[in-house]
Amino acid sequence: MATELNISGVSPILLQHIKKWRLYRETDRDANYTIELAAVYHFRSIIFTFKDVSAVTIRDLETLKDMSDVFLRIKPQPQGIYLVEEWEEETFRFYCRRYEVTEGSGPHV
């Protein structure tokens, strides 16, 4: 069972390793997209779930499979949304309306 974590106020967030990246459509009826990002943060497995995702830019999809030492920035925007980006290498960037961070289960790296 996942436990919700609060890491707000930390920017950028240094992730030791991205284990999984998944973009999917919530329902067949509307264009409501979600991104799940499983990563290692302070030697704990965590999962970011970004909801109502838009304007996704991915520079290199292959790079997302095994990224280490990732600086993730989640920056509030005036429109009530968040800009989420890999800050240092600019590998990915997107906007979302809300997000949550939970501690994942499974092996810790």
C-alpha cells in the first residue's frame, strides 16, 4: 500500500534514478492524460502521479528508460497549473493541474 509523501517546497528535486515513466489516457471519453513517474528519492522508491497533463515535450524517449541523478522541477504557474520539467538536461517538460507523491512498494535502490 502506498503512503503519501510531502516533498513540496524542494526545488529542484534530486532523483537518484528514474525507474519507470508512463503516459496514459484516463478514460476513452475525454482527453484526460496522466503521467506516472517511478523514481528513487533519498534511497526510497517513490511514485509521482501527475493528473490532467498537457503540452508534453520529450526530447529523447530512450533516455527516459534509465536516467540517473535527475533534477525534477515542479513550478506553480499563475494559471493554477504546474510546470514539470527535467531541469538540467531538459529531457522532458509538461504541464499538469495537480500531482501527488507516494512511497512505492518494491525494492529500494
